[in-house]
Amino acid sequence: MTGRTDIKAPKQMPQSWAGETRALLALGLPMSATQVIQYAVYVADTMMLGRVSTEAVAAGALGALLIFLGWMVAAGPVNAVTPLASQALGRDENAYLDVRRSVRMALWAVGMICIPLVALLALTEPLLLFFGQDAEVARMAGQYAWAVAPGLPFALAIQALRNFLAALDETLWPMVLVSITVVLNIALNFLLIFGMFGFPELGLIGAGIASSIAYAVSFGLFVILIGRHKRAREFDVFRNVLTFDRERFREVVRLSIPISATTLFEGMLFNAALLVIGLIGVAEQAAYQVGLNVIAMAFMVPWGFAMGGAVRVGLAEGAGDMGARWRAAGATMFISVGLMAALALFTAFQGELIGDLYFGFEPDPDDAAVRALVLLFLPVAAWFMVIDAAQVAANQLLRGLKDVDVPVYITGVSYWLIGFPLCWYLAFHTPLGAVGVWWGLAAGLLAAFIGLGIRLVLQLRRPPSPPEVLPESRAQTPV
């Protein structure tokens, strides 16, 4: 495949709300299901570790803190694929060269970032001790993070390839592959956490090793899929994969830095809250992790639709269709918030069932304190779930429009000048204690939604951006 760029074929967008909603559902439902299935690994880890010890749950949460820090730093190049590929395909469905350049340089950026990030995971234990965490929990968390580290580059590369496939409206096969990977991961968890069928009983470390193996296998499956998929293979994204493309790399980095910063502002707020609660007690920390686990699982539903919305609004932007932009944004917001509202009601009123799922249906006296805190946290956490869905939808839609600079300031102020100070104040200077942390998080999310929502409306009202014009030699020469 040499990459045809001679025949221009702008994307034809639906011209009705019903048509756009159908297109978004076709794209978003599999993406949402994929996010839920993928996150099920973390839920399964927490449930299994809950049967090992409270310390294992807390250590897994703290180890994941630095792992997700690495993921958030690398989220920029991974998510830059969506606006670059979707807008290119909106302008021209035959933009093989343009899309290939974006995917290839995103993978380059991931590879470069992962080298220092994997090294950082070796410092998990001393960093946690510096922040005043329990010594034994910090030691266990360091071992877990080191076991997961080899799988981090594969996990990030998979997300970049998934975003490429989503821009091609292919989301069903990625859902199938992620499902296979999750089943493999859970099976490996049973073998390595509990030492079944003659395997060593490794506990928390076994969960980390299982994740790394599953990520590596999943990456191989995605490479095979792209090589055999009728539409995806036309882009030949692994062609000359070792060739550095300075011009496109610069564009990927330009989008990556603010995307990573925005992701860090939000993600580190929740991780900082974990550290704050750790200063209160290990039981509170374990309960927070369970509550966050449940909410994050629910969050995967609107996040998947928001990712689909970013693709749809990017296609509309590339096609120069203002009406389609509004329809894509409106449908994304309505579906994301509506689904999350239903999940929030379940979370608020089914705390006992959720506690049973995490700690067993036969209550253990040793878990009584953690279970009681989980029941206390969940109704409060449910309040901000809907707002969280709205802000992530607005944020993803702005990314689809390549508007990534202003959201950095909006999220920075919302999460760190409003949300975190309130978390700290309510936790240590009011009778609310650990529950106050949840109210602080809710305030930060609400502020972010207001700012991002206003910014989204302003961006949707502006004329579509003019198409990028490549130098003639670059436009005609496949790379």
C-alpha cells in the first residue's frame, strides 16, 4: 500500500439529530463497553485483593497511584491520535498518509515517554514513605508497581491503536480483543494471586505480573487485527515505523502537552485525595479505594461515549460542517449524562450489595470498619458522578476540536485551587473527616464542568478551522 492522496473524499455527516445520534450510538456503545470491560480488570484486582487483606487493597491503590501517573503523562500522545486522525478523515476519507504519520509519531512519543516513567516506578516505595504512608503498605505498593511496569508501554500503545481504529468507525473488534485480554488477566490473577494449580501464591505481586502479561498479549492481538482488517490495513500504519517524522512529531507534541497536563490535573486530584485519606487511616484509605473503584467503573460508560463524541465532532470539524458539530456535541452530552444519572442512582441506593461484592457475602469482623465507611462514602460520591460525566464529555469534545490549551487553565484552577483545598479543609478542619474529601472532589468537578461547558459553547459557535495544507513534496510522497 503506497497511500493514495489524489482522490479527495470529504466525510458526509448526518444532517439530522436522529442520524447523528444513531451514528454516535453505533460508535459509542462498543467504545463504552470496551472501557467498562477493560476497567473490569482493576475491579477484579480489588475484589480479589479484598480477600487477601485490607493492606493489600490499600497497597494496590497506592501502587496504582504512580502507575496511573505514568499513564496520565503519556495520555497526551495517545489521545492526540483522535483529533489528528478524525479531522484528517473528515477532510478526506482517503487521507492514508496523513493518518499514518499521526499514528506512527504517537507511538514514537509513547516509547520516548515510557523510558523515564518505568524508571520512576522503581521509586514508588520511597515516594510513598516521603508522603507519610504506612511503611508496610508502601513496601507492598512498590513491589506491585514494579511488577506492572513492563506492561505500561504496551497498554499505552494499545490505546493509541484503539483511537486510530475508532476514527475509522471500527469499535466492535477492539471490544472483542479487550474482552479476551480481560478474561486472560482474570485467569492469571487466580493463578498468581492465590497460587492455584501449582502456581506460586504471589498475592499483590501476582496481580501486577498478570496485568503486564495481559497487556503484552493484547498489543500483539491489536497488531494482528490492524494487519488483517479490510479498512485499517489500507493505512499501513506500521510501515516505516522506525522512520522519524519531525513535522508530525512536533504536531503530536503540541497537542500532547496540554492534553497530558489536563489529564494530570484531574487524575492527580483523585490520587492526592487518596494520600490525604491515608493520613486519616488505612481503613479509610481502603474504603476510599473501593468507592473510587465503583465510581470509576461507572465513569467508563460516559467516558466511552465521550471518546466517541470526540471522533464525531472531529470528523465534523474536518468536513467543515458546523451543524454536524452541534449535533455531535449535543448527542454526546445528552447520552453521557443520562446514562451516568442512572448509574449514580444505583450506586447511592445499593451500597450493601456493592460492599458484599468487594468483601464477601459472609461478613468478616476484620472488614467491618471498611464496609461501614464504604456505605458512608457511596451516597456522597454518587452526587458528583453526573457532574463528572458532563465535564468529561465537554473535555473530550474540546479535544476533538483540537482545543486543548484553554482547558488546561480551567482544570488547573478547578481541581487545585478549588477542589483540593476543600478536600484538605473539610477532612481536617470539620467534623466531616474522610467524607469531606468526597465533597471537595465534587466541588472541583462542578467548577470544571462550568468552565469547560462555557468554553465548548464558544468553540462550537466559531467557524470550522481551515484544513491543514502540507508542503507539496510531503503531500505527494508516502512516508
